[in-house]
Amino acid sequence: MKSKKKLWNWNFKKDKIRGAKTLQEEYEKKIDLYAQKIKKYDGEKAEISKEAKRLEGLRDDAQKHSGVFGLAVIFFADSYPTFINCRFK
């Protein structure tokens, strides 16, 4: 950001146009506004990244246990009809 400000200052010093001072102030305000937005978005990006990493950890943990859970479902589905037949005979 500082290099852009220096560039704008240099351009306005170079040009001796009437009203250049107010135009320079407008550009400096815009540059400051954009710097604030960048800071805000960087903060939001950090929060989103942190939440994404937490959710990735949960996903990885679920994938680790999904094979065992699938196997348990298979055994349950296989034994359920036997359990029902024994109970109601």
C-alpha cells in the first residue's frame, strides 16, 4: 500500500493541475478504505480457514471409523432376521 501512496504523491507533485490536492485526498481516502477492507477480509479468511480445518478433522475422523461402522451394519442386517425368527416362534 505504501508504494501506491508514493506513486500517487509523485504523480500529483508532477502535475500542477488545479484541484489536484482534493483529488489526491480522494484517492488517499479510497486507498485507506481498501486497506481497511483488506484487513477485514484477511481476518474473515483466517476465521473461515480455522473452521474449515476443524471440519476437515471431523471428516477425517469419520472416514477412519466408517469402515467399522459399515461392517457393523452388515452384521446387524445379517443377524436381524434370525433374531426376529427366534423371538416369535
